[in-house]
Amino acid sequence: MKLAPIVGIVLGVALLGLVFSTSAVFTYQATRSFTVNVVKDTNADIALIPNDQMLGYTSSKQPFVNLSSSNGELQIDFHNVSLDSEVTFTDVFEIVNNLNQTVSISVTTNNPALSATLSSSSLSPAGESGDNAYVTLTLNTADLSQLGTQSFTITITASYSQ
């Protein structure tokens, strides 16, 4: 008995099994370069404008909301807040749509102690009918377990469909 035909048949079946059991994988990668003009928050496509006139100042004459003099970023500082308290600042800052189309906006925070609400979830382009959106912030310190400086992050997301 010759082993060569049997080995050939077994290897052939094994190779056919490999051919039919694997699927083709295709990967396409394209690299593109782009430029971006980094600007202050007030000049961005989705601009953040502090409402420092309405909120006023602390007893030490520091504004609750302002623009950083070094980089133009919006800064919010609740200053001294007691434990087990709730502080709400209405219309802390304004969101302005400087794009040429209507966008949907949302605002999220990184900590459940800070909540943010919008006056509007849809923004028309600046100059068209429609109001800008204002953000109200509420800080509830009941569940904060430690004294001292607390840091929070607010994320503004703007999106549109074509």
C-alpha cells in the first residue's frame, strides 16, 4: 500500500479546509494632513462667552466666570462652597454657533456633584434667527467627602447632520 496518495488526500482536505474557513481581511489606510487655527474660546466655531456681568463677583472681587488672560480659555470658579450645600449659577456662559449651519449641542460633566443644563439644544448660525444657548451650573456638595479644592470638567459637544 502506498502512503503517498493517502497523505496527498489528507493534505488536500486540510488545505481546502483552510481556504474555506478563513475570510479575507482587507485593511486600507490613508494619511492626510490638515491645519487648524487655534483661537481663544470667544473666537472659536462654537464659541464660549463668559457671562461675567450677570453673575458678578465674590466678596474678594474675583469673578465667578471669566476668560484666562494667558490663553483665552473660559474659567469658572465657584470659590468657597460649604459641604452639604447646593449652589446654582444661572446662565454662567453663552454658547454661540459661528458655523454656517444649525448644530445640536449637549453639555456633560465628569462628576455627578456638578450638573449642567442648556437653555436650548439646537443652535442656528450666528446672525440668523434663533437665540444662543446659555449653560446653567448646579453644584451639590452633599456627596463630596473631602474638603479642599475640587476640580470638574465640562464638555460641550456640537454636532450636525448633512
